[in-house]
Amino acid sequence: MSRLELAAERLVKALDMLDATLKPLANVRDSASQAGQKVVHLNEEREKLLTRIAELEEETRSLSGLTEEVEDRLDGAIAEIRAALGR
């Protein structure tokens, strides 16, 4: 074999090794990109859920106030009925 053929063979082997090394790295890069996109999506969903939780907490406080008002009115009505019945 001539020196040129030996050099060409070594070059082909080196390129094959480089290709074999780069394929897993490309897969890792693709996986990292997909994971990054998923993180962005999950953060957006988290923000929506936090907003909804805040809305529900406000609604709970509002309903709690209404519940107390209804309770007071019912207690008053019961007291009036008992007084009317002479108890």
C-alpha cells in the first residue's frame, strides 16, 4: 500500500470514529432540547394553575362571608319563630 492509501484509510477510520462519537451527542442534544421545551410548557401550566388557585381562594373567601351572613339570618329567623311560639 502506498502512503497515500494508508493516509486515506486512517482518515476514513478517524471520520468513522468521529461520526460514532457525534451520534450519541446529537441524541443528547435533541433530548435536552425536548426537555427544555417541556420545562417551558410546565412553567406556563404552573402559572395558569397558580392564577386559578388565587381565583378559587378569593371565591372561597367570598362564599365564606356569604355563609356567615346566611347563618346569622337563619339564627335570627329561628329566634323570631321561637319568640312567636312563646318558647
